[in-house]
Amino acid sequence: MPAPHETDQAIRSQASQLGVSLNWHKGRMYATRSTNQCPALEAIIRSEMVPATETEIYAWLGELDTMTIKRKATEFDALLTLEAYTKRLLDFPKDCVHHALLVKTWKFWPAWSELADVIAPLVAFRNDALHAVQNPGPPQIEAPDRRPCGKDRASEIMQEAGFTAKRIADIQAAPPTVAPSDIDAGAGHTASQRVPYSARRHPDDIRISRLRNPIMRESMGLTEAQAQAEIDAILNGKSQEDAA
């Protein structure tokens, strides 16, 4: 029995022979070129999605049972498990079920969720290809938003970027720092010798700016009241230094 990936490759090859192109766009498969051949390709895909018979599944589950560690159960419980698994496995292609049960190695008897997680990617290509040939055509590409950027639209853009009115007010309320030109003059630097402005800011000014920024304050685990108390302490310390 061919492996699921070999079956998928055969479907791709037959699609190519029919002139149908299966391509992905933004997480979805589309069928383009020679779309009049999509019904023929659909029939091929459906032929590869035929499930195993109940007898085959019973036999595979029995073989899996002999090769795995399983909790003790009564004969009645074992029969219920067999019936429940068989009923669900009839919804999947034969080769995918065979691969999940007997090709993949299991140490313990798999829970249904574990088995379903193994089967899902094996059958994903066929499901996507089937949907594509049933709805052929190129993807619909949305036109870019070219609305005039008026006051209302500018406000929407700012909100989408996370710049709320409160955040803007907090940024504007940040304490002023000494003008770069004054610092350069006091330090005796020429224009060509200037160091980055961020490197010249006083550590207390940087700390106060962070304490006044809601996002930074939250990352530090401080409430607004705690941050304000620390700001007051820094400013009081500055006042005492100036007085001295």
C-alpha cells in the first residue's frame, strides 16, 4: 500500500497532466489553468479518499492491540473501544488510516485524540485539493485601501497602531529634558563631536519617562500610585540636590 505522501504526489502529477495548477495563496489552495478539467481531477481525488472496510480496520486495530501496552479492560469494554474507533476511522482514506495505525510506532494504545492528530495532516492535502477543484478560479485579491487620509481616518490609523488618546497624553506629559545644544555647549562638545542624545539623558529623567508610560509601568509591575510615589521621590531628591 503506498504511503499517504506518495498518493498526494500522484494526485499532483495527475493534476499536472490534466493541466490544472494547484497553488497556495494566504493559507488556501486554489485550482487555476484548465479549470474545465477540474471535474476529472475531482473524481481522481475522491477515488483516493475511499475508506478501508470494517473488516480491514478490525484487523489493523487487532494488530495494534497486540503491539501496544493497554490498560486492563473487560471484554465488553474492549468491544466498545473497537466499535468506537472503527466508526470514526471509516471517515478517513484507507492509506491514511493504515499509516496511522501500523506504520507509525505506538508504545501505548493511542487515545482517539492522539490518533486524530496523526491522521489529520495525512489527509489535509486531499481535503484542500478537493475544495479547490470544487471551487476553481484564482484567489480574490483585495484592493489596497486608498481612502483619503482625513482627520477621522488618521484617528483610526493611530488607534490601530495602539496610540490611544491617553497614551499620547502620557507621552506629551513626559518631563522636558535639557536641549541638546545646551548640553553640547556645557560639555564643550562641537557639533561633530556630539554623542547620541539618548546617551546624554540623565538616568532619573529616563526613569521618570518610563514610570509615566502606562505600558512600561505595567511591564515593571507597578500601579499608577506606586509609580507616582517613585516619581515624587526622584523629584524631591533632585530638589534637595539643587538646594544643596
